Amino acid sequence: CVALCGLIIVSPLLLVLGLLVKFTSPGPVFYRQTRVGLGFQPFQIIKFRTMVPDADKRGAALTAGRDPRITTIGHFLRKTKLDELPQLIN
């Protein structure tokens, strides 16, 4: 219930951020990755995409500083941690 209320409250912000991601770089709006949770159960995380598509194939697994694979809006989203908001869906 709390996550649903949070999603409703921040939905205008999510819409604006999603449009910024979509119109500032090609590729999907969201990044999905399988992670391991409680009891070693796999689950999908959802975040706003902050890197170019196929970034994992274009360089190292970890990013640092001004990695050229991070998009312009991606730097802002990472700095403010707004790329994490879609995790309310999880």
C-alpha cells in the first residue's frame, strides 16, 4: 500500500523523467536486471536507464567518474538517485 501511494504521488515526476530519458538518447526508458533477493530468489529490478544501450558490451562492468557510456541525463539521475524511483514497482 505504501509503495502504491508513493507511485501515485511521484507519478508526474516519473513521467517527466521517463520522457527526458526517451528523448535525450535512443533506447528503452527502463533498465531491467536480474538480482538475487531474500532466500536467493531471483527478481527483476527496474531503474531508469542511465547508460547507452548495450553498455555492458562496450566497456567494463563497473563505472567510475565520467564514464562515456553514461548519458547526459544519466549523470543527473545518478547524482540525485532519481534513477532508483521505478523500484517502487518492485
